[in-house]
Amino acid sequence: MRTIKVHDLKEGLVANIRIQLPGEVQIEKEQYFEWEPSNLIAMFNSTAIRGGILRSHGSKVEFDEVETHIDTELFLFLEGTALMPFVDLSDDQPLMDTMQIVRIQSGTQISIPPGKGHYVPVPENDIPLKIIVIAPEMGDISIKLPEPVNALL
């Protein structure tokens, strides 16, 4: 079992993903609504785009697989503090020296490019996660890690 120190997500921490942290854009407030725009523009290879709500409940912070995709995915973190693994891949094999587990605050937005290893995040505490995921219609490519990894908080 490999133990990975958890770091707070910040710009440049995880190679090849783009992020927008809470408070990085001006929120427009009107009489009865607020609009918080996204600065992340994802270029999808497909026009068949699907969105959904991902809910993640309490679990051990331990991962024995990652997944990747053939197209971009957008994650919009709405509720809870997430712990999410990322790893670089070479020929669909994880490069374990690049394995990271990052802490993601609600309000953060992430664009994950095709070929970047990642997995469904777990909550850091008892507050379940609520995440909007937007991606083209595509399947997952599951990749078993050579050894499980867990988080050092």
C-alpha cells in the first residue's frame, strides 16, 4: 500500500488539468439571482454531450484503480470537500511517481483532458459530495493500479 500526502488543489499542482477556484470570477448579483460564470472552456471532440450529478458518500480514502477517457470531462464541485486522485499515464499504464491525491473545495471547477488518470472523489469528512459532471457520451477506460494508494491527511 502506497500512502500519498494530500495537498490542497491550486493552479499548477496537477499537471495537464485546468482549474477555476472559488472566488476567481466576479459573481453578478441581480434582484433575485446570482450568476457565477465559468472561465473554463472545454473543447470536446464530440457534439453528443451529457451532464449529470455525481454524489459521493463516506468511504475510505483508498484507491486501487483509476480511469481515463478519450475526451474531456468537466467537474463542477457543488457541496463538500473532495479528495481526488490524479496520475499521469503512459500507454494506459499509471506512472506511480506522478500519483497525487488533492483536496478540492466546493465551488472549484476542473477540466480533465483525455488520457489523464483520475477517479471518483471521496468526501474528506461526513459531508457528502455533490458534483456536476459534463462530458461527451463515452465510456470509461479502467486501469488497475500496481498497488493501492491511500491518503495521508
